[in-house]
Amino acid sequence: MKRLFFLLLIFSAFNIAHAKVSLPAIFCDHMVMQRNSEVKLWGWANPTEHIKITTSWTTDTIKAVGDSQCNWSISLKTPEAGESHKITISGVNTIVLNDVLMGEVWLLSGQSNMEWNASYGIINGEEEIKNANHSNIRLFKANRRASNYPQDNLEGEWTICSPATMKNFSALGYIFGRTLKDSLNVPIGLISNAWGGSPIEIWIPEERITKNEYLLEESKKIKEMKWSAHEPGRAYNALVHPLQPYKIAGALWYQGETNAANPKAYTQMLSTLVDSWRKGFNHDFPFYYAQIAPWNGYGPTSGAMVREAQRRALNVIDKTGMVVVSDIGDTIDIHPRNKIDAGIRFANLALNKKYGKSQLPVSGPIYKSYSTNGKKVIVTFDYSEGLYVKGDALNMFEVKDNEGHWYSAKAKIKNNTIEVSNSKVKLPVGVRFAWSSSATPGLFNNEDLPASCFTSEKDME
């Protein structure tokens, strides 16, 4: 028995001596790190193992020690964008990360309209693929995974943007990144973890839903699906938690189609998601999202209700913005193929609000409030300068009488507001616009960006 114990002790000591320092997959050749910032670098090693980290942009050596749980981490100051760099991590073994760029890192998340790539078919897709040689854009596409528990790694690797890599990457994300690169003249890192068909619930930490009675009951309306997990927290555990606390400049979100099953909860769901992600990344980063496009497959109004819930989220989430795509959607296809204009709108939003390029457009008209003057309802908007219409947009307004009935209304533009009325409604108590799932409203501002649908009702009908 003593001899067996002695052999086991020797075997254990041998394993400790030869254990390898290792890194999460997000740290690899060709990666992009957030420029001019303090970032985290972390990994695994044996307890008490001493690790040295050196970089090509400084002569400093940073030291770390594996803890009792085999984890280590360090803070690292990154330089401004410029040449490519090298990071060396040495313990029992040595890892060298080559061709590391400093730039702007963005997370791309949501469901299929964010995941949709050029090889699936987008407008002008062949031309975009052919011209996608950008050595200063790097792409990280996470493999789909779900988990009951928070994970510490996810599968994927950084690749240099080329026709071969771009064609299978988020088309919207690529256009966004390319537009940022051209404007900022710095490298861009894009991390895509989008999952087609996924409901918002799986992207939120499970306890944030299960401990909230309202959100828990609403989450039960999402039924089991063949193409995506549906239980709260599953994608967060596998696809978001492993990235934390990788330093990002911000996040883009295009999701909500699946949540036409429980649209009234979406505002609170989205604000809970943003809060949980910011806490997990330990960073109050900007979060920009797309409003879902019109589609006749949602049923009469559930699509409009999701869009309205997304509009209302603007009032409860800080450092956010919403891209409206109602004018470039396709009412018979849940996947609009115009990803170029959508990506550019996201980029203009980020360039304006985060990077200070105030000349670029932010939003189309967003409902602000209404007042009454006799039978007339006067609707005011944010971003209303130069209101104009295409098509029959002015026929999409409705007013509500004091008995709760809605009536189609006449509308006209006056001084960048909309005057709405119906002769049968003497005491209007509410107003709404484009209130159907497939409505394609043609109300624009002078930036040629479309208005969001809306209802003045506190409780959506």
C-alpha cells in the first residue's frame, strides 16, 4: 500500500510539473484587442505555477500565479492602433500570440438576421464577397452551443477578413465593421455569437428570469423548438459568459422575431439582458439594436407589438440606439436581404454616438408624445426634422375614442408634427401608427430614415 501511495504521489508531481498553461479560444493569432485600454488576459495553469507575460509594445514583464482553482488573470494596458503585435505567455510551456492588432472590438449577437451571411443570399452579395479583402478586419465566429451552467470557453478562432472568411460571417456585421474601418482608419474586431431562431430568454442569465415572477411566466410562452434552445440562460452560459470580461467597444443586437410569442415582456427582457451583460463584462458599453422588420407571418399585430416594445426600450436603457429597417424589409420573408443598408445604419449610429461623428444620421422619427386640440391629435417626434412621406403612410394613423374604439384617421404633416383626426371621434384619447405586423410605413425625416410604428397606449393592445 505504501508503495502504491508513493507511486501515485510521484505521478501527481509529474503531472503538476508538466501541466500546460492554456488560454481560452478567444485569445489566438490574428485577434483584435481593444485599443488604448486596460484589458484582461486570462487562462489556466496549475496551482502555484508562475506565469510571465511579455508583449512587443512594452519592455515590462507581467507576472501571474495559478490559483487553487487553476485560474490566472492579469490586466494589460494596450497601445493605440498601429502595427501588429506579439504576446508571449510563459509557464512550464510557452504560448506566442502572433499578429495581434489593436482596434475597436464589437460583439454581434441575436438571431438569424444577425447571423445571416452573404453565402445565404443578400443584395449585391457576390460583389461584397469578391471585395472582402481587409487585413485590418478580423472575424471571430463562435460555434453554436447551449449549456445548463456558465462555461469558461467557447469554440471559435480569429480569422483575417477575406472572401473565403467573410462569406460565412454575419453580413450585417461585416458591413458595419467595414464602414467603421473606413471611417475610423483603425483595425476592427468582430465577434459573432448569433443563433438563428433563438428567443431572448436564452441570452439572459437564468436567475435573472427565474427570480422575476413576471419574466418567468412570460418565458414559459416560448415553446420547445428543433432549431434552438428555449430555456432561460442556455446561450448566455455557453456563448456570452465565456467572453467575459474580454474588453469590447460595444454590442449590436438583432433579435425579437421569435419573441412575437410574448411581445409585451420584450422591453423588460431587453433591459434585463443589457444590464446583465454590462455587469458580466464589467463595462458600461453602448448597446445598439435593430427593430424587427415587417413580416406577414407574425399574425395581425404581434410583430408591431415587438417593434413597439423595442421602441420603448430606448427610454429605459442607457447608451443605446435603435435601427429601424421597416423600409428595407420584406413582408413575405422574415430575412430581409438588404443587409448593406442595415449595416450602414448601425455603423452611422455607432460613429455618431460613440465616436463623435455628429454629422452622421442616428435615427428616423421616434414617437415622443401627443396632445389634443378639440378633435385633433397632434403627434410629436424626436428626430422629426424634415418630415415627409412616401406612399400611403399618412393613411396608417388611427385615433381612439373615449369608449376604447379605434378609427382610421386622416393625417397631415404640419411643422414637423402630424395632425390626426376622425370626424366620428370627438374626444380622442389615444393615437397609433402602422399598427400591424406587416405594415411598411413610409414616414421619413430629412436623413431619409423611416419612422417607427407606435401606440400611445400604456398597455399594448
